[in-house]
Amino acid sequence: MKLNSIKPKKALNLEYRKYNPKKNKLNDFRTELKNCLQVIKDAAEAKETEEFMKTPIATFFKNTFYNKNLVNTKKDIDLAIFTGIDLKSDVGVIIETKKPSNKTEFLNQDSINKKALQQLLLYYLQERIDFKNINIKTLIATNGYEWYFFKGEDFYKYFYKKDALVKEYKEWKNKQKDSSKTDSFYNDIAKKYITEIEKELPFIYYDFRENVLDKFDNEELKLLFKTFSDVNLLGKSFGNDSNALNKEFYNELLHIIGLEEKKDKGKK
């Protein structure tokens, strides 16, 4: 089956594509990702549980772009990146993790209609319908080595806007189906609706097996950096965004005209 795997560049904000990260930031990012991959490799060799996978991935996110965001579990969600620093903020990124040896439940290049994606769909519907969360920007399935990135807007288009799916989800949640077990949702509901759009649903795919990260050239590393960034995953503004003030430029401008910014009773 031919799936709709898109190039990372195509998924990025047009202006953000032009952004050139500093070399030290790129190197720090590469180091953190390599550290994460090494821990996952060691865990796989030690036959650690799937639960173990969450820690190195959460550490990687916190040590790169998300030190000002809560990165933790939420109910059944393996990992979530919140839009703020605490649980009062919305979930912005939903992450489903599997261990590398769990090939049965993880997505592959022939079919993405696997349990990992079915779980992402359930968590998306719970957030969108039950918690009225309209700030879900990205959904990720990963086994540490392989990463599938889906846009929240595509889940909205292909799933949330499908009245029949929303109706079935609510009936299942309200125990109006013959089973309210999660496996029933995956097998009887999610699987059916994913099948309908499996060839259309766009995603970015990265595979870091066989030390491929060491073979990335500078341009490939920049794209990878941008793919994992909060600008892409959470939709945050950035310095070159025409709607945002470049902080470095602003500070330089203040310096040139001999001013400094201070706070008085919490006001600038």
C-alpha cells in the first residue's frame, strides 16, 4: 500500500523553512537525540519494559525545546507536551510510545493502521470531545528509533469532522455498545475509520536505526531540528515570524539607542 509520507520540508511553516539555526544549537540538539537513542538501544538490549521508553524520550524533549513546558503522562496518554508548565494548560502534543521489539502494534511503511495509531485516535477524541481541547497541534507515534508525526489539523479534518465516528465514539464512551473495553474501540471503531483514510492521512517519517543520524548533512540536520522544534510541534512563533518581535533584534535596538527594559511592580 502506498502511504502519504511527506517530506519534512513540506510540513514546515513557509517562513520557518528559511530560518537558519545556530551551529551550537544544532550540535546540542544532535547530542541530546543521540543520548536518547543510546538509552533506548541499551534498554532494548536489556529487554526493558515499554514503560521504560517514556523517560529517555521525555528527557530528550525537556533538554531541547520544551524546558518551559510540562512533559509528562496524562491519564492513559503515554507522554504529552503541554502548552504550558503545569496541568492547567492544554495538551499540545500527544505521544504514543512502543518498544522497538513491539512490531505488531507499531506502524510500518506498509500500514499505519496499527494499535499505536488507534490509541492516538482515542486520545485525540478524548481531548477534543471530552476536554474541549482545541489546541492539539501534533500527534506522534514512536518506538524510539522510528518517528511518525501527524498534524492535529489533519486529525481534525479526517476524524473529528466525521460525524459517524464522533457518534460511535460517544456511544462507546457512554457504554451503549456491546463492549466498553478499549480493545473494542480499537478493533471495532478506530480500525474501521483509519482504513477509510489510510492512504490519504499525511505524516512525516524518520528512521534513526543503524546510526543514520551520523550520516545527516547540515541541511538534513536543520530540517530535523525544525521538525522537533516547538515552532513546528506546538505552533509557537519564532524570531523570523513577521507577526512576532525578534527578541535578539529588540535587545540590540534597545542597546543602540541607550535604553534598557526594567519591571516596576510587574509591569515593563
